[in-house]
Amino acid sequence: MSLRAKNAGTVWRGLARRFRGAGIETAGLDARLLLGHVLGLDGLQLAVKENLLVSDADIASLELLAKRRLGGEPVARIVGSKEFYGLEFGLNEATLVPRPETEMLVDLGIEFLEGRKRCAILDLGTGSGCILISLLVNLSGAGGIGIDLSEEALEQAGQNSVCHGVEARTDWRAGSWFAPLGDEKFDLVVSNPPYIASQEIEGLQTEVRKFDPRVALDGGRDGLAAYRAIIGGASRHLRSPGTLLLEIGHDQAEAVAALCLENRFEKPSVRKDLAGQPRVIVAQY
């Protein structure tokens, strides 16, 4: 079934019905986002312009995007951006799509650093740069370094830093974890590392398994490989006092906290997300 309606409201409702029929839980939202992307309208603009006539060319463009969504590709990948912490971040194939639960890292980072005239942040596995950039936008006295294995991801992070006016306070470096650093020290080290056990990746949702970069997901045999590297090296780059913030999987709190204690961090605590799931380990050095 192709899209033939000309009225914007009718077009997006028809697309939403197709998405619902395919079992897409966010059918209405996805249809609005894709139509808005084609027409260059945000959600509010689209809502007040339901009678806008949609050209044949725009309907053809929308049909191509709809087929990608029906094939399992997430909307953020299709439109090339995702909102995170109230800011819009460009994405590419080398970056993870930011998740709402990761915003906890930003909340906690602001909590620990707010009010300081100057502070330094290290973001490991930075991807799109959404965590570091969100922190810098909200902490005027902060500067930071973002590290990632992927040059392509860092290029996107750099573009995002320009879009949000913090490029002068960011430094993007390619490499594995702490390898690109010299003797720099930081007030905050933050990371949303890969934490899915290798053998569990094939069981993930299609949107994640097929379209997120595997290197951003695969945490090794037990899902803890990145934590061992980060926690083992963080003390050499944290000022005292300094804070380590790590996003974790729902069943990893005990294991990650134990790694923190083994590496001389004091009383690691677990913060839960809005769903009541363990989400972030906070460790002081």
C-alpha cells in the first residue's frame, strides 16, 4: 500500500496505521517525525498545519523513509539526529543512538560539578559526544576531552560541539580508553561503555542489533570488559577528590561496584532510573 493522500494530517495518520499494522509500538510518533522531516516541520508546526497539501515528490520521499522504518531501522537513524537532554544531536553510522536513561549521567555530573568555576571532564567512548556536550552546555566553567575508537564518531561529535557552541571547550581524541591521554587529570570521568555480553547481542531488538555499531554494544564474554579497563585506569587520571560515573546494565551493579572497590574507589553507590532499575555506578576517588 503506497501513500496517496495529499493532506498532511491524512498522510501521517495513514502512515501511522501502516506502522501499527506492522507492530511498531511508537507508530503515531514515528509517522509524525518522518513526515515532519520530509516537510521540514517540527511537531508543533505539523500539528497546526494538518491541512497543508503534500506534494507528490514529498509523498514519494516519505514512502522511501517509511520502507526503511518498516524494515526495522530506527527513526533517529533515518533522519540522522536524536534529541538528548533537550538538545539535538547529529548521528552517523559510527555513533550509538542516545537513550533517555543515559541522561542520568548528565544529571549526576551536573550535581557533582555545579558551582565550580573551573573543572575538567573526561568522556570515554564518547560517540556522538552527547554526554560531554550536554554537560558543557550546562556547566559554563567546564572543559572536556572525549575519546572514541572511531574517527568517524569523533567527526560527528565535533560537528555537534559546533552546533551547541562548546567547540572551544572540547578536545576530541581517537584511541582506546585512556591511551590518547598524557598526564591529564580530571574532576569527573564519565562513560556509557559497551556492556552487553557478546553472546546476548543476537537477542537484542532489531533496531539495536542491526543498526547500532557493534563496538558500542559488545562488552565481551561477561559484559564487563570495558569496566575493567575504565575502572583500572581511572585513578591515574582523576583528581582527588574526583568522581567516576558509569552507566551499567540492569544486572551489573554488584560486579561493577566490586571492581571499583578492588581499584581503591571509596563506597561506590548505585543510582536507579525512573523504572527502578540500577542504571549508574557512582564512585569517588
